[in-house]
Amino acid sequence: MKPLDLAKKLRREAAFDPAALDRGKAALMAAIRQDIQPRRRQTIVPQIPYLDVSAALSFLQRAFGFREISAARLLTADGAIDHAVLAFGDGVVGIGPQGHHGTISPRSSGIESQYISVYVDDVDAHYRRAVAAGARIAAGLGDYFWGDEGHRTYEALDLEGHRWRFHQWLRQTP
């Protein structure tokens, strides 16, 4: 409830029960703090270039389970997607056309310059989803341990050759 609405409600209740104001004071202060404090935003947001942003957006949602934050979409004058933000868990990535800020898609350059790591809850199910959607698998499922922890991991290439590494945390059994 918005602070103003909560204050009006408390005022109405206090007319019949003066103690209601004391009981509602903590809730009102919490609502005010939440309303005035800025929302926490991501501190690191990778930007990934594509020749075909629309196809990339569709593929990333279908194959890897990303979700577009539609309020962040920017369009060019002719209606093409100029920028989109995709969420997965508590992380986000931006996608846009190559050439912005000097970026080049691996499809144009012929090389991969980075990889993006994503942690998932069930990497085996995620792998099956990616394969079914046509993702090119660069490295199959495997378990990698160091110390007491490790990952179950696979690597996939998207439509334009960006390398994605999907991991699931594992605990090594003694």
C-alpha cells in the first residue's frame, strides 16, 4: 500500500480507536522508507552485439529461458529493436545491434572474444531445452570439482556464435 493511502486509512481508524495510530506507525514508516529509497539495480550488465537482434531475442528466450524486460526495449525509427534487456534469475544482459560502441558479433568477426556464465538450478534439464531449441553444443555436460565444490557444466553457442556456459553448483561427496 502506498504511504499516502496507508496514512488515510490510519487516520480513519484512529477516529474510532486512537491506539490504531500507534499500532500503524511502524507500517507507515516502513512504507515511506520503501517508497523513497531507490530500487537496487544491477551493478554489472554485459552488452552483447547481434546482427539480428530480433532473432537473438527469440532464441535466447526459447533455448535458454531468458525473460525480456519489456519496459527496457528501445526501437529504431523504422521499428527494429535497438536495445533489449533480458533477465535470468537475478542477473540481466543487454542485447543490441553490432556496431554500438564498437562491438562486433562473432558471426561477423569469425572469433569468440568472451563467454557468458549462467548458473541454473537444473543444468541437465536446461541442456535438453537448449538442444531441443537448436542450440549448438560446444562442450557437453561434464562435472568439474575443486576442493569441496564444483559445477556440472555445458557450453552452447547461440545463433551468432556467442559462447554461453551453463553451470549448476555441485557439492562433492566425501
